[in-house]
Amino acid sequence: MSIEVPFWFVPAAVMPSLLVAWAVAYLVRRWAPSWGLLDKPGERKVHTTSTPLGGGLAIWLAVVGPLAVGQLILWLVDSGRLDIGIVPQFARAHIDGLAQQSAALWTVVGAGTVLMLVGLADDRWGLPWQLRLGTQFAVAAACVTWQDWRLTAFIDIPGVTWLLSVLWIVALVNAFNMLDNMDGLSSGIAAIASGLLATVLLTVRAPDANGPQLFVGGFLLVLVGALVGFLWHNRPVAKLFMGDAGSYFVGFLIAVMTLLATFASYGTAAQHAVLAPLCVMAVPLYDMLTVLWIRLREGRSPFQADKSHFSHRLVELGLTKGQAVLTIYLTTATCGLGALLLHRVDAIGAGIILLMVLCVLMLIAILETTGRRNP
């Protein structure tokens, strides 16, 4: 980490949410069947035994709980009810800034909670895709419109940036939902992506500030902890699935954090650093787009669940499920590591990084196609 961010900041952000998710997931595993949250084996599923759903509740509580405690401490210190001496020296300088971000923090959590509840209802009763997708667009549009959280990409056309921002949020919500098709896959990829983004934001000075972006970087580390704690129960053979409640919540949080983060600003030489989230999300987006393409090409509804996902295609090539998940982990990390370099290179270097990411995805696509044609 940057010398401006002490090492203790990382475990302090990660460990509380990790422990909460790990502990709460045990309770969810016990109670989920009685709540009707049970995923039974089926033709389009890879698991062979009924598995509790509701892991999204553990992830949600693991994010909300520590943040609520932190908010309470911040309020007590800010109001003088708690001695500021209990706050580490490093954190004291950021108290005012964190207090100013409180409204944004709970708006993000509140909007994510709405999507979590929609996903939970879908896990329990099954909702029509029109309702789910409509709610996603409504929540995304509300956040972009009222909070002005949007991608700029240095495009001075408000209507275009508004549309791109809404589509970005909805795309990532569904990308992580589609990735949730094999033990440990979606939660592991989300943890890798969140960790890489947090590293970028905490090791690079914000273009318009004097230090690292503690609010967004710290939030992402809290999410990493929640995902890792849940992953203990979701690793093969999974004892608990996150379900739509978890994938909607996680995808939304990651999407909004990339909008709140500042990767580059006008007048800087490294404006190409705004492409960092695209490098980190290359594999989830690749999976989503190829699945949609396969379904449409075969004349099926893009919302019809099947076994055409990246992980399923790797298994068809002869990999075990564990090898398929590990392959996608490594592919995600390989593409995402480019995000750590974008702010260090010029435009030509950035172009080379993007070409490397594209080459990795094209290589995977070629191997997949060849394997399917030559069984």
C-alpha cells in the first residue's frame, strides 16, 4: 500500500465484515430451508444436492453492520460525546471528509438493499424478469439522476453520460448474477475485482485531492471482507449460495463505487486511467455478452437460464469445475492487473494494456470455439 495508508488500515477494513459474514452464514445455512430458500438440483444447474440460498443476507449484514458501527463512532466523535483520542492518528485527518460522505454512503447501501430484497424475493418465489430488470433500471436511474453518480469518460454530453451510467450499473448487476452459476465463482470474482479496485484507489493519489481515496477504497475493502467470509461457505462443495439477493447487492455496490471513484480528471496526462474499471470487469462483461450472444443466436430468450456460461463452456472443454473456476479467477486477475498500471503509463502504454486484455479474451474465445467444434 502507499506509505500514506498504514498497513493496519487493510485488516481493519476487511476483518470485521469477514467475521460477520462467516458467522451469519452459519445461521443462514440453518434457517434458510425453513424460509423456503432452497435451491434444488435441475437440468440447467451443476449442483446435485439441494443447497440453501440466502447467502446474500450474510453479505448484506456483513457490509451494513460494520459500516453502521463505524458511522456511530464517527457521529459520537464528531459530536464530542466520544474522545477523539480513541481514533488512530491517521484517521483523525479524514474525519471531516468521512462525515461529509455519510449521506452518499447510506444512499448507496439503501439502494443496494432495495435490489437485495428484490433478489431475495426472486430466490424465494421467483419473479418475472420484467419486474427484476425494471427495478434494476429504476434504482440505477434514480441514483444517477438524484445523486449525479455517473461515468464521465470526458464526454461533455449529459444525456450520453446519464445513459452510459445507468447501463453500466444494470450491466454489472446482471454480470455478477450470471456468474453465480458454479461454486465460489461469482463471490470469488467479486472479491478479486473489489480488491484490485481498492488497491488502485489506495495506492494512487486522487487527481483532484492530496491523497488516496479512502472512502471508496475502504468501502471496497469492507466488501472484500464480506465476500471472503461468505466464500468459506460457498467454496466447493458449496454449503450455501448467495442467490440473486447477493449477486444483485454485490454487483450494484461495485458498479456504484466505480462511479464514485475518480480515476482521472480533466487536464491530467493520464486521462486513460478512467479505463481501469473496464480492465477489472473485462471477464464478467465477457461472460455476460457471450451468453447473451449464444442465446440470441440460438433463437432463445436472453433471460432464459441455461448452461452456456463461460464456466460451463470450460467444463465442456474437459476442465473440472474447480479448474474452470480457478481459470476464470486467473483470467480476471490477469486482465485486472492492467488497471494498476494505467496511471503509470502514457497513452501508448495504455493502448498496449488494453490490447493485452483484448488478446486474453480473444485467446479464451478461440480455445472455447475450437474445443466445441472438436469434441
